[in-house]
Amino acid sequence: MGSILFLLIVIILVLWILASCIRIVPQAYAIVLERLGAYQATWGTGVHFKLPFVERVARKVNLKEQVVDFPPQPVITKDNVTMQIDTVVFFQITDPKLYAYGVENPIMAIENLSATTLRNIIGDMELDETLTSREVINTKMRASLDVATDPWGIKVNRVELKNIIPPAAIQEAMEKQMKAERERREAILIAEGEKKSTILVAEGKKESAILDAEAEKQAAILRAEAQKERMIKEAEGQAEAVLKVQKANAEGLRMIKEAGADNAVLTLKSFEALAKVADGKSTKIIIPSELQNLAGLAASLKEVVVDEKDKEK
């Protein structure tokens, strides 16, 4: 019975030793293997076997990109302004062997290295330049940290300045400056608005005056055209009336001529026309020479008749 129990314990111990010699490495991880205290190999993703009691896993390394947020660090600018800046570093382990044997505490080493690098960069810049040159600072820090951490098997992918905290007096001055700038922009916007409003009102008045002038011009043109049409119509009416009178006179003469009127009738008609002319308001009367001759003949006849009557008496 004792031998069976001993055999069972031996079997369990052997199985445990065999199980401990089998290692499964997950994705994005690596294992640094040592044999008798010396570096032996780096295991990647998959199933691996190690020798019991001779080989051991020295370190399990995370190969995914990691983010470390460091607390604010005091830095002094070129114009002697002290401010607090905290940084965020994105890094990735590219060589597990160098990472395992390069530095004792890689995170602390990166933190101290980023602080000293940041002080060197900010020391060459003034306050205003520091506040407006985040991208420049990030690029310089990433380049410096990447070179310094390369022997540790670490690749620095990105460095970001999370917060830049200037002194309280500087913050108050900046707030006053921003307030003054906002007030200046507001005043400019109000002035530009009033200017545009005045211009629009002036343009409206100008367009109104132009439209009034155009309307008056069109009205004057229409009145002139109406006056012209009226005068043309009146002239056409008078011409038509004169034409009709002339036609009537011509028709009368034609009828007289066709009726065969003698000189006596024509003379009588001439006297009738003369009587109508004399009956008017004209101060001058132009008598044709034929009528004057007839008038002289009538006067001569009258004198002869009078002389004969005197002789008879």
C-alpha cells in the first residue's frame, strides 16, 4: 500500500514537471529564456518546451504599444518663466532581449530621460514660443527619446505635451490680453457692421434716386411722344380739312363749268365771295384785279346813267 502511494506521488510529480516545461506564448508577447543563468533564446507566439531545472523563463515581454503618462515637470523658459509641463509617451518594445538586459527599470528611465530632454528644449525657447510650438517640441522630444532608448530595445513612437501650466500671474496677464483682444475684435466687427449698414443705406438711396430719375425720364418721354402724336393728329386733321375744302371748291367750280355759267354769273359769284370776305374782321382785303375792273366799269356806268337823267330834267 505504501509503495502504491509512493508511485502515485512520483507520477504526479513527473506530470507536474513535464507540464511546467511546456509554455504557450500568446499573440503580441515574447518570452526571454535563460539556461543556467545565461540568455538562451527569445520565444515568439506558439508552443515551446524547456529543459527542467536547467532552463527558466527570465521575463515575459509585452510587445504591444504602451502609453505612459508622466506627472508635470517644472521647466524654465529662455525668458526665465517657470512652468509645469506633463508629457505622454507612446512606446513599443522591439527587442525583448535588450529590454530584459538593457536597463533595470525602463519606465523610470524613460520618465527621467523625458524630463531632462524637455528641460533642454524649453530652455532654448521663450514663453510665447513655448505656448505656440507644441508640435515642434513633440517632434524634438520624440527624436531625442527614440535615439536614447534604442539600446534598451524600445521604440518611442510619439510624444505629446498634455498640459502646459504657466504661473498664476502669467495666466492672469494672458486672460487680460485675450479679453482685450476679444473686445478689440468685437469693436472691429461693430464698426464694420455700421460701415456696411451705412454703405447699404447710401446705395439704397442712390438706387432710389436713379429709379426716380429713370421714371421721370420715361414720363417725360411719354408726355413728349403724346404731345407729338397730338400735334401730328391736329396737323393731319387740319390738312384733311383744307384738302376737303379745296376738293369742295374744285367740285363747285367743276359743276359751274359743267353748267355753262357765263361771265355775269361768275361776276356775281365773285361779288358774293367779296361780300363774305368783307364781312369778316380782317383790316385788309385783297381784291383780285378782275373784280377791280368790274368795279370800275360799274362806277362808269353809274356816272353815265346819272348824266343822262340830268339832261332829261
